[in-house]
Amino acid sequence: MLFGFDLYYYSDQSQKKRLPVGCYFMPFYIDQDSGWQQPWSSFTQVGNEQVKRNVMLYYTGVVNYDYYLSKSHLQSLQNEHRRWKNERTIQNNFISIIRDKLKSNSTMSLTEDAFKEEIETFVIRIQDLKERQNKILKELEELYYDKLFKESRVASLHANIKAIEEDFNYAIQHEDMLICPVCGAQTENTALARYGMNVDKEESRELIMKYKMELDEIKKKIERANKKSDELKKQIEEIEALITTKKEEYTLKEYLDNKVIEKLQSIFYENEQEFENNIERLEEEIKGEEDKLKSLKGTSRLKVILDDFNACLRVYSKELGSAFDESKPHGLGEKIKGSGSSHPKETLAYFFSYLTIMHKYSTPIMLPIVIDEFKQNGSTDQSVDKMIGFAISHRPKNGQVIYSVSDEYTASCDNVMTVSLDGDTLMNENDYISVRNEIDDILNKNFSLK
């Protein structure tokens, strides 16, 4: 946890993994290779484009951490769901191919013993299907009982609300003392007592809402269970119909074909249930994650941030003298298509538009900005000087800009500390330990890492 918080993503196997360190630094670094081609591209091995976009939405304030994590989890569930469905399709296709190949074999008469053996196999299969169906029917029985109980509670609560409203209206219209018509008990008719009636009524309404939400979920479970039961019933009926038709004509070829298919199915049968269980589990988890995202998503906030992003991009492009397409809105994460000497300016305009949005909408971290070699695509010293001045003047409040230029660059900017390097490398191996110790001291003082 380098900066006091963690970012995670989910792999295609739904494993929660910490994001690579490069993801944290993407918004703050432009290297002299890919970084000047597209913003946030200076680091490799930072996940796929979707992972990268999710981090961008979180850093720019479009979504909060819960939405970011939920979105990442949803994408991993969808990937895993596709994988299970593809594997199931491959298995089913393989069995289908084998079945079609066997149909081309020659036929022979089937012995009575072999026929009986095949019928027994069907019967065993039916028994297995019926056992699974009985489990589902037991589940349905429990669901319907729970449904009936909650529906009765809702009806009872509605009656309670009606009675409370009648008592409240009666209390409003009568004296300070109420007398029970049944037992003769007397109750003071005060404002506090009437407030208690309203509290009871609101609690009853909240319970009604809770039970209705639970009833909706029960109805979904009943619908899924009924669907499973119908599928099993259909399989049972098909096997029973097959047994009936086999009694008249049955060849050895059919017997052998079915024995081979049965053997293959016995090999794959254990996986079949695993496929179905995982696909069903993932579909439920995907539905739950989608519902969670709907409650977390704020489309109005996205529009505001995109408007601000385009406004910044328009102003910064004008300041730098780069082209800006007014005919369409520009989205977060879109690719820059410019070329030539204007491309570095366009990249810089995008880069600082992101930083401005991040600073305005409470990004989780803000680090020093590091830019490697402004002189790109044949830029003149005057153009480089303009870009450096722009970067310094538009850095976030109290922020730092660290940049490198070649020895050939002669222009200069005010309020800049210059470090001249001897040799061709920024650091040599002899400096590694001393620099590391210095960095450790800074981290320990600022982040309490000891």
C-alpha cells in the first residue's frame, strides 16, 4: 500500500489482484517513447484497456472507489461466464460430432440381453433425473411456504396501518382521555401518544417494503426453480419416449453407438453439472453486480466532468497552438490521432486536461509530474520553451514538474532549478544504494512507514 490506499482489479478467474505499481503513476509521467504518442501510455504491463479505463474513471472522479471495484468485479465475472459457456459448448459439440460419426456405421441385429441392458441404462438415467427433480420440488415447497408467510405478514401490516390511522383520527377528534371500548382501559390523548402512533405506522410501512423486496427475490428463485424442473421433466419424457420406440426396432449399431456415447457422457457428466452450477452462479452474481452498479452510477456527474474536460482541452489546445476538433465532444481515454510537430502539443493538452479534472474532482493521489524530453517530432526550441512554460504554469497547486531536456536545448524558463548530468545516464550503479536510502527516509517521514 504505497500511497495509503489500495486499488484492485479482478482477473478473468475472478481473483482479486492488486494493480501493478505503474497504474498509480500513469497520469503523472510522459516518457519520450510511447508517452508522447498517447496520454497514460508510458507504463507497460498495467492490465488491459478496460482495466486502464476503470482506473482513469476513478482517478478523474467520475466514479467512486466502490463503483470502480464493482465495475472491475463485474467485468471479471462476465469474462469467467463466457469462459464456462465456451467450454460447455466445446464439450457439447464434441459429443455431437461423435454421435454423427457413429451414424455412418453398418447395422446388425441386437441381442435380447443387450437390449435389456440398454433399457436399464435409460431407467437409471431417469432415476437420476427424478432425484434431481425431487430436490428442486422440495426447494419450491420451501419457497412457496416462505412466500405465503411473507404475503400474510404484508396483509397483516396493511391491517395494522389501517387500524392505526383510524385510532389516530379518533384521537384527533376527542378529549384528552381515551377509553378502550373492550376493556375500559384509559389512555392519555397527548401529542406524544399520537406521535407514537405515527412512528408505529411508518415502521409498519418500512416492514412492508422489506417484505416486498424479499418477495421479489423469492419469486425470481421460484421462476428459476420451475424452469429447471420443466427442463428435467422434458428430459425424462424424452427418455421414456425413446424406451417405447426402441421396443419395436433396435439394431446392434444403435446399441453400440449409444454405448460409446454413454461412455463419453459418463466421462463428461461430472463436468456438465459443474458447468451448469458455475454458469447459474455467475449469472446471479452478474445480475447482483449490475444492480449494484446502477445504484452507484451517477450519469449527471459524468456529464459535468466531460464538459469540464472538453472545456480544458479547448483552452489548453488554444494556448499551445494545437488543433482542436469542435465538431464533437471528446471522451475520457480516447485516442489522439494527430501527427507531425503539433502532436506533442496535443498530447500535452490532453495530459494536463486530465490532471486539471483530477485535481478538481478529488483524485485519491496527486504526485509530481515527470516529463521526459519535450523536443519531439522536430519541435523547435521556441515550441519546446512554450510547452515547458505551459507545463509549469498549469501544474496543480503546490505541485511539482520534473522534466528533462537535451544538451542542445538553449531556451530557459524562470523559477526552474536545473540539474546538469555528466555522462549518458541519469543514474549510475554506484548511486543506487545512497539514493534508495534517501527515498526511504522521505517515505518514512511523510507516510509513517516505520
